[in-house]
Amino acid sequence: MCDTADKLNMISIEDMYNRAMAIKKCSVIYYDDLMNDKECAVWHTLSKTQKGLGVILPFNLMIARNGVDRRIVPSIKLNDDRIFIYPNR
């Protein structure tokens, strides 16, 4: 069995970021839309806390560090996994 750290290492935050940046039209997507099939399978085995601290928080920090927080906008609602993409910002 994989422990939590091994599972989280299977999900590439950088690849998710690159996939989000590649979207060229206004879109509403979910975090698992930015993952490949293997990553998506791991995502569905994680608890909400593991998803939040292990995937969502690092993804949001990467967005902020790269200054695209107005182009890629995660929902601020609790338990809402939507991401809004505005390519012209």
C-alpha cells in the first residue's frame, strides 16, 4: 500500500499548472480535469484534507507565485473544486 506522501507525489502540480495555462478559452473546470488518468485515480482515493493540503494549496500557491491568479481562479467556496479560466487576463 502507498502512504499519503507517495500518493501525493504521483500527482504533478507543475503538469496541472501547465495544462491550465494551455487552455485558450473561458472555461470552468475541476482539479481532476487537469490530471492524467493515473493522477485522477489517485485523486479519488484522497481525503478532503489530503486533497486540500497536498494538491489544492500547492496548486494555488503556484498560481500566485507566477502572477496568473487573475487568469486561473480557483473557487473560494468551501468544498467547491471548480477552477475558472480567463485566458485574456
